[in-house]
Amino acid sequence: MYGIQPRVLASGTGGRARHRQSARLSLKVNGSALTPGINGAPLVRAPVRDTACLRGIAGICAGGWYPAQFSDVTVAP
């Protein structure tokens, strides 16, 4: 999509999201350092590094043919 193919930067187990309950997802970005989180807890011990997209437009994708709801979305510098 748009010249950059989706890829997994890190994987593992971590925070909990319960079926049919809201979860607070976060992605803190500082240059090439990415720190994902769920319900206030980071999902990685150290930031993941990636330099593929250092600038551009922010976006959210559910990645499948299933319903997803987003509320209270904030994108801040």
C-alpha cells in the first residue's frame, strides 16, 4: 500500500485485551523509535527501531474484514 508493504517489526505476548471490551492502544514515536502499548503498559522492553517511514501522514488500519471501532483518537507531535 502506497509503496511500503506491511511488515512485522516485533511480536510476542504482553498486555491483555478482552473480547468485546474496549482497550486503549498506543504507539509512541520518537524519530525511528517505536513503543507500542495496550491499556497503559508497554508491549516491548525497549523501543523497536525502524527508519522506513520517518515522515508522512499518520493512519490507522484494522487489517481485515472484521468490525473495528476507534474512539478518542489523538495524533500529537
